[in-house]
Amino acid sequence: MSELKSVINYSESEQLVVKNFSNDSVGSRLMSMGILPGSLITIERIAPMKGGFCLKTLTGQKLALRYQEAESIMVE
């Protein structure tokens, strides 16, 4: 089993599997938006200087997240 890392440790165009969330309040909001544990996400864009992330779900939905929100998504 590989070590869990945050989304912020990866580059654009990488496909990742969501495992859990390090922050429960952010995690509950992300789950209501369709980012669920076990789901596949792709990093579409990363803004410079810790500006934010654009993630795409398997269903094609795109979400723009702050750096701190993306940091709480633990992936494999």
C-alpha cells in the first residue's frame, strides 16, 4: 500500500484516487460537491503561488478549490 499524500504534492494532468480528508469540515463540503472517498479526480490546473487548484471528477464536473481546501484531500 502506498503512502497517502495531499493533492498539493502532485502535478497537473495527474489522475488520483481520493482516500480521505485531513479536515472534516472541508471534507464534508467536498463530499457534498461530489469529491467522495474512492472517486477518481484529475488535476486540471494549478494556480501559481499557492493560488488554488482546478480538479475534474470522473463525471466531468470541474471544481475550483483554494490551496488550503486542496491540501486537505488525501490521495493515492
